[in-house]
Amino acid sequence: MIAELSAPWAWARGRVAWRRLARAYPGDGRPVLVLPGFLADDRTTVTLRRMLGAAGYVPHGWGQGRNRGISQALLDRMLKRLEAVTRERPAAIVGWSLGGLYAREIAKRVPERVERVVTLGSPFSGDIRANHAWRMYERVTGHAVDQLPIAAVLAEKPPVPTFALWSARDGIVAPAASRGLAGEADAAIAVDCRHIGFTSDPAALRAVLEVLRRAV
């Protein structure tokens, strides 16, 4: 977990690399909704979204301020947000950490609006306490991590193409929890980055672009 303090270096490398990566992996004009992690907001996904825009996608932040946990009210607002960005075509949803859990649950509810889901170090599989954030999550939200205030089976795969990016160097979420078991995602892709680097480290940025270009 201490190694996560190296995140500023990943951010600096990402600021240098994102333009080059965007040129190398051109997109197709698809909308991409990017969801931040727990206690994060749209500022934490700026590098990722700038790269997606430069690559030719149409990126959207989630527009909900700081991610303070799972609630039915926030899920309902996210469904409206998705409706607004998918008027012309379905969107890819890229969710970092807790944002990836939202991405998967949104896709289960309105799969016709979701082209694919990409999770970045999201703890959707196995023991929901297999991470270093669950105690803080419970203090902030007031509910236990295994008693979510929405109907959800986190490990159940959405009915759309679903890609799980995970890292053996993740210092926050256990790699097995974000990689998943067979049938919980369509593909699990190992990325050489820290948890906090999933939205800025060049290795993670490249992996997102590669997954968005995969045929489904």
C-alpha cells in the first residue's frame, strides 16, 4: 500500500505520454463515460479523458462530484447521465475502482445503452473486503460493504462485453478481486501499474485504448 505513494510519478508520465498514445490508437467517435473511484471526482480522470478525446472518442465525466459510495439515488442519477450521452449511439463505460462497480451495475440495468464495460482495478469478485478501503468506505457511507443499499450481485457479469483491467502491483485492491473468476468478465487484462495509476499511468492508458479497439 505504501508503494501507492508513487502515484505522482505515474501522473507525470501520463501527462507526457497521452498525446502519443492517442495518435497510436485512434478511436471511432464512440461516447465513453468515465466513472471515478471512491472519494474521487472528475479531476482524477482528466488525463484519461483528454487522451480519449484526442484519440477520437467523445469522453464524458460522470458529473456527480465526489464519489461517496453506492446509493440508489446516485445510481438513478447515473442512469440519467448515461441516457443523456447515448442519444445517438451506445457508450463504452470505463470505471475506476468503485466506479467500475457502478459501470457493471448500470450495464445490467440498461444494456441497450452500453457498448462495453471496462473496469480499472474494481473489486467485483470474491470477498468484498479484499481491499484496503472497505473500513473507510463504511465510515463514509454508514452501511456495511456486504449490505449495499441497491440490489446487486457484484460478481455477475453484465450482458455486454466486459473487460477487467487488473494489476499484480495494486496496493489497494487484491488482484484476484479485480481480475475475477471465469465467467465474471469476458476478458481479464493484466496492467503494470499501481491502483492510483489506473487513470494516468501510461501502461494503463494504453490498455484502455487497446480494449476499446477490441472487436466484440
